[in-house]
Amino acid sequence: MRSRVKRPSLPQRRPVKHGRPDQQGRAQKPERPEQQGRVGRPERADTSARPFGKIQEKRIRPPGGQRKSAPVTAAHKAAPKPEARPIPADAAPLSMAVQTVTVTADENAMRIDRFLEARFPGLSFSHIQRIIRKGQLRVNGKRVEPKDRLEAGQSVRIPPLRLDPEKPRGDGEGGGKNADTRAFLESITLYEDDDVMVLNKPMGLAVQGGSGTVRHIDGMLGAIATKDGQRPRLVHRLDKDTAGCLLVAKSRFAAAALAKTFRSRSARKIYWALVPGVPKPKQGRISTYLAKEERQDDSVMRVARHGEEGASHAVTYYAVVETAAQRLAWLSLKPVTGRTHQLRVQLAHIGHPIVGDPKYFDIENWQLPGGMQNRLHLLARRIAVPHPRGGVIDVTAPLPPHMQQSFNLLGLDATRYDPIEEAPEG
């Protein structure tokens, strides 16, 4: 038989007690130092009589580094919290909700950007372009481009908008500025009725706003209110440095009718220009494709190949009206299409850029004749379009001062030529 070895039993661990046991063996809380006969912390003095009450410590972290302690008093706690910073009265209000609107019959065939301008007069041009470009605005659930046309009955989803505050009219605050704007527009008005107006846009004044452009025709139109309270709107565009006839609609009805006229190419627009040299033949047709090219600090148009991405067809008829010693030519131009910088790019393409053109004049060692100003010599001379309510709108703009000066120096007589009857035919 195997003998059994009796192993010594391990001593049992005694429970750790945090105080003296009571009669039932349960641990009690440790006594305070003063109860145990040991020396404890000195008692704090009564602070009830202090003017700010009992002081506490609140730990705060400074912006750049270690924590520091800052005293916070009871009086500070009782102090009212500062009110929220008020919103300035002139701040742009924000429409927080997404809106879905239906295109009405009067808004049929309107461009997307013009539709937004009509619906929300306080909406800036840059904001309109941004929400369309980012796809925040949808038509029947699809993305669109600013130039796309709407159809009656379509559903337009509009995101929250930042609207500029409505500027006061009349004699109140800002009334003086609006009065000056209205006086200026009246001074450059060539024709006006209840539906349309034709302005003689000065050279150097932008038609629409953009990066860094504050003063422009489109913004000035906000100072004018029609009889039914609608805001006048642009029908077509002119380059900033081009002077002459600019057509403006004063109602949605007129805007829709005139837009249809321009799309069908029923409007006759005649431009005048001064160019170096004499084009050959003296009357002809320029047909090219144009595309936008982005540069470091600017964007320009260039002649592109047929079928190239982003290229649009552009057609212009031209005729030489008169020459000045074969050194300069006065041209009459009839654009069939309306592309950006169309006339300027096409004339440079055939070797006769417009005098004073800062973007496309590329003739080396060419000297400007003495007495002529180095400004763009391009004028939207005349426009003839069917009136929305019948008849024809036919308006002619005078030469701007710098072109009149050049015509006088060169001996050219603008009164001897009718820009419509003798315009190059297409």
C-alpha cells in the first residue's frame, strides 16, 4: 500500500478590513485623523463673512501650453451669462429650407440663371453660378447648366440661399444713391417703353458682376422698378470694353419673347470696328469654332478644331466700309451667332485684330497712329429686333468719345453709312 503524504494546509488569507470591525464582524469606515488622535489638517477659517464668498479653484488650459489655475468666485457663478452676439441688420439673410418650385408659363424658355435672378432679386450672380456648378440646384432631379432653358411645369429644387438684404428705394436710407443710379441709366437710355429699353453702354462698364467687379449694369437695374414691381433684366451681353446698344427687358413677358428672338437669330445686330490693314476680300464670311482656354490669371477664347470638346461654331459676315491710306480699315460686322469675344477672336484670326484690343491684338511692332487712344475700337452700332407686342425696335448708338476722336483724325464720316441697309448680308 502506498502511504499517503499529508500536505500542510496553506494559511487562510484574512480579509482586508478598512476599519475596525463592529460587533458583527463588518468593516467600518476609518475614523478621521482627529478622531484617531492623530494630527490632521488645520480647520479652515469661516469664510462666510468674505465679500465674494467661498473661493474655489477652476483649472483652465491657456492656448499655448500648461494649465493654470484661475479663481472662480460664487459671485462669478451667479453673474448672468453673456448674450449671443446680435446679427447685424445689414447681414444677408439665409433661407434655411430647401425649396421646390414649379416653372410657370411666363417663365417658359428662361435660362436657369435668369430664372433665379427673377425669383430671388437679392441673389448675387456669383452665388447663382456656384449652386448650379456644384449641382445643388436640380431640375426634375437632374443637374443643369446656367445656360439651360426651363420648360413650363418643370420642378426646380432650390437649396438654401444667401440673399443680399433688399436695398431701400426712394428718399429713405440709400435713396440718394439709387436716385443717382436711376439718373445715370436715364442719361444713357436710347429707347424705352413699358416692355423694353435700349441702353448706350459706355466702354469700360461691365454688363454683369464677376470676380472683383462691383459696378455693373445688371446691378444698376435693381434701382429701377417697373409698374408691376418686376425687375428689368438683360436680354443679351456686351464685353466690358465694347460700347453701344444693350437691350433690356422690363417684364417677364418681354424677356421670354426677346430671348426666343435671339435664339432664332431673328435679331439684326451691326457692329463697327477699326482694324489695322485692309481685309481681302473686302467683303466676306468668317466661320470658325471657338473654345475657352484658361490661363494663369485670365481666360481667353481661341480658334478650335471642329469636333473639339467645348468648341462652338461661330459665324460672322464683314464688309470694309472705308479705309485710311490702306493702313486702317473701318469694318461693318454682322455676327450670326453670339459667342464670347466672337468678333475679336475672328478678326485676329484673319490677321486684322481690332485696334486697342488688350487680349487679342498680336501684331508686332505696330504703331498706333498719333492722336488715337489705345482703347478697344468696337461699337455695337445698331440693333433691330421684333417688338414683343408687334412692330420693330430699331435703335442706333453714337460713336463713343475715343472712336469719334479716331474717326475725326482719319477723316471717316459715320453719317454717310447706314449700318442696316448697307450691312453685309448672310
